[in-house]
Amino acid sequence: MFDAKQFIMEKVGWIKQEVGDEKAIAAVSGGVDSSVTAVLGFKALKDNLTVVFLDDGLMREGEPEAVTKIFRDMGIETKIYDVKGNFFQAMKNLTDPEEKRKAFRQTFYETLANAARELGVKVLLQGTIAADVVETVRGVKSQHNVLEQIGINPLQKFGFRIIEPVRELYKPEVRLVAKELKLPDSVVNRRPFPGPGLSIRVVGEITPEKIEMIRKATKIVEEESESLPSFQVFAVLLNDKATGVTEKGERAYGNIIVIRAVDSKDAMTAESTKIPWDRLLKMKNRIVSEIQGVSRVLYDITSKPPATIEFE
Ligand code: XMP
């Protein structure tokens, strides 16, 4: 049986030993993995740890404010960097999912390296978990936070070494640690959200308009699925159009949004959730009435395998 209390004790000691008297940074996203990592780091390093939030413009609505509040309530200050422009610029014209991930990763670490230089820090605490590494090494998807396994030396390339206190854990254990650390339930139970955020929920090239559209759809499906036991529930904007008709009877050639909900234990395999029909209809009604330019809403019934959880 996994003992979260014991894990915390051991990891806090391990972080102290690994970092010594050096200063470190931890980048948080609002998700459970990076939050647990930052709190473990804070317990071990206190003022020698700076918690940063990179506002990349690819997050869910209200994320920067929500994250800052969660950490402030725990007595930890967060430094926010507004780096939205960097990410849009880096992903401009890219359509291939792996190219998008690569550009995201490069920009993410360059931005962190700038912050680290400014703060005089050479150690990064990162919340990589076991599933991130497995998927990347298998070559399914190169998750942005896995570097050494694909031959990137962070010290040489970005000027910091990386310490990963939760890298042997899977999601269920990370949640137990989060609970033991007294993180709020909203974080403990938070559904996974990918590092590259909404950029991989827009199939093909991203634009600020498309990101805004998927941000609205994400908010709607999240609001309408709070009580569902699904592992993940989200929306995807396809890189395609479908013919529709307006209430006035005029032709409309509009966007297609997919709703995806999956049941899973650790993201390695997944089944499509049997969402109650009336709930799906409510999501569809809100999407077509609250987001301009959507002419079709689809529900994805594919399991993993043969699909993956995300579209990209
Ligand atoms: P897939 O789509 O591979 O997703 O079945 C498995 C889990 O990983 C998340 N995911 C990512 N997380 N960076 C991340 O930090 C990524 O590039 C990435 N791609 C997928 C996905 O949301 C699911 O929970």
C-alpha cells in the first residue's frame, strides 16, 4: 500500500539533499502534479524556492488568478510571467502535433531559463510523473516536460538541472500526496490538463481566435460535467468546417467542436464515458448558442487504444 505520509517525509529530505543551499524554482500550472511538487519544494527549501507561473495564453479561463489564490492561501507567493506572445509566435504556421509540442517545449524552457537567470537560480523542480515518461519514451507523444530521455541535457541547453520528486508516481498516488499535503479539493481532484494546454485542443494551426473559441467551449463542458466521475472531460476544435443553417434559414459554413469524456485510472488506457444524453444535449445547446460560428457538435466514442485521449 502506498503511504503518502512516508513519501512526503522521504521526498522533503531528498529535495533538501539534492538542492543543498542552492536556490530553486518550481513552475506551477494549477494541476495536481506541479502543485504537489511546488509544495514539497516549499517544505524542503522555504525561501530558497521561488514559485513561478508562466502565463502562456493557452490556459483555461481565469487560471492565473485561481492558481495565485490557491498558493497564497497556503502561504506561498507566486511570481507571474506574462509570456503569451512568445508561445503564439513560436507555434505560428505549425500544424503537426509533435512540431507544436516541440515548439511549446522549446519556448517553455527558454522562458523558464530567462526567469531562472533573472532570479539567479540553477535548479528547477518539475512535476513530471511516470505516465509522462512512459508515453514519451514509447514515442506516442513527446510530452513537453520529458527532456533527458530524448537526449536533451537541460543543464547544457537551458542552464539548470532538473529535480523531479514525483516521477515514480502515477496520478492516483499523486492525488493521495496532494490530499496529505492539504491542498484544496479543487486541486486534489483536478482533472489532468496537458502542459501545452489549449494549443493541442485546436487541431492544426493555432490562432488567438481559435484559442478563444476552444477556451469558451472548455469552460462550458467543464461546468456541465463537474459532477461526472470521468477522468477527463474536454472540448476540441477541429481543423475543418461543416455546413449548417441559421435560425433564419440561411446557409452557414461553421466550425466543428468535439466533446470528449473518458474514464481512466492512469491515462495509459481509457474508455469513452457514457455521458447521460440530456447532459450532452445541454453542452451542445450552450456551445452553439454561446460560441459564435459553431455549426456542429460531435461526441467522441473512441477508447484508448486505438485512439489516444487527446486528439493531438
Ligand atoms: P494521451 O493523449 O497520450 O494522453 O492519451 C494521456 C494523458 O496525458 C495528457 N497529455 C499531455 N500532458 N503534455 C502534458 O503535460 C503533453 O504534451 C500531453 N499530451 C497528452 C493527456 O491530457 C492525458 O491526461
